[in-house]
Amino acid sequence: MPGRTDSSATTDSSDAQPPGSDPRPVHPTDTTGTAPAASTARLPAEQPHSRLTRLLPTRTPYRRQLRRIGAGRVLEIGCGDGDTLAGCAPGSVGIDHDPQAVARCRTRGLTACTPAAFLAGPHARPGAFDALLSAHVLEHLDDEQAESLLRAYLPYVRPGGAVLITPQEAGHRAGPDPVRFTDFPLLRAFAESAGLTVRRTYSHPLPRPAGLLLRANAFVLIAQVPA
């Protein structure tokens, strides 16, 4: 399992566990039923951003990197209120476990749906999307949930398409629910387990050490679906 992968795997920076990390085991959420049920895991509520966070370009890795890799239509897992989805190419679709978040996306003119509605709808076609984006989601899932999430939605990305995953370094302490510290080695393990080719990993918007204090700092992994 990815959680038991050797953490000495090559990364862009040091990946030691942060001081004060919670050693208690993660209790998995019930994922009976279809594989995409992992995306229904309840994530911590958004917290008000600090003044420093508001000054940093914390959302640019999604929009800017998706443009740089020529993403085209994006399937965003965990789209929330659609702030990132709004900057994606026409035809992009967001998926979120929260029907209220989906409704807010739709009031903005965006295409969004719950996991069940996506699977039952016209957008769930193999290879229909050019890229998959999952921001601030995997750090709130256990190994089995993260694996099933990627394997459930990757078939909807075309061969050669891009995958962008960005967990927050401070995500493991961002809420009361048990969450996983998801660093570069674990990201690589999840991506490779799903059959992806890792192209790049880096810390954004500041170098890795800032993630110990700045909640908005994120690990970024860019991968590719095999052609």
C-alpha cells in the first residue's frame, strides 16, 4: 500500500514528518458501493485565510499549471464552490460530495455534480477529459480511499492527459477529522500505484519549509496518464 512505501524515494525536497504530527492511526470512512465513494469523505470546512495567505498566489498552481500543460477540459475532484473550476477551459466538470457546493457552482454557470450524478450523467465517458485536478483532497483520505478515488476517475482522462494533485502540507492538522500527512513520497506512491508517470513535484507558493507554518503552502505533483 502507498502508506507503507519507503519514504526515502527521490523527491524535490526533504520529507520528514513535521514536528507534532499526530501518530494515531487513520480510521477509514465506509467506502462500500462504487469506487468513487471515496470522494464523499467529509473534508474540514474552509477556514478564513490569514492576511499573508491572501497576498500569496496560492491558487495559481492549478490554473497556471493546467494552462502550461495544455490541459483543455478538466475533471476536478473536490471542486468546492468552483473557484478553480471557473478558471478551467470550457467543458470542464467539477465533482464534489457536498450538494450545496455543487449548487453554488451551478449558480456561477459552472458544470458540477455529485459523484453519483456524474456517473449517471453524460459526462462520464472514457477519455472525455484532458486532465484531472485534485486539490486539497488526498490528505483527507486513507490509503484505500485515495487509491480508489484515483482509479475511479482516471479512466475519464484521455491517454497522455495530465494529472495535477496538490495536498496542503498543513492539511493533516486543518480540521478535527483524521487525516493523512501526504508528502512527496506518498504522492509519488499514489500516482505510481495508479499507473501514472510522475513528471514533476515541487512546493508552492513558497519553498518546502514554509509548509510547517503556512497552511496555504502545498505539495504539487504533476503526472501523466500513459499514452
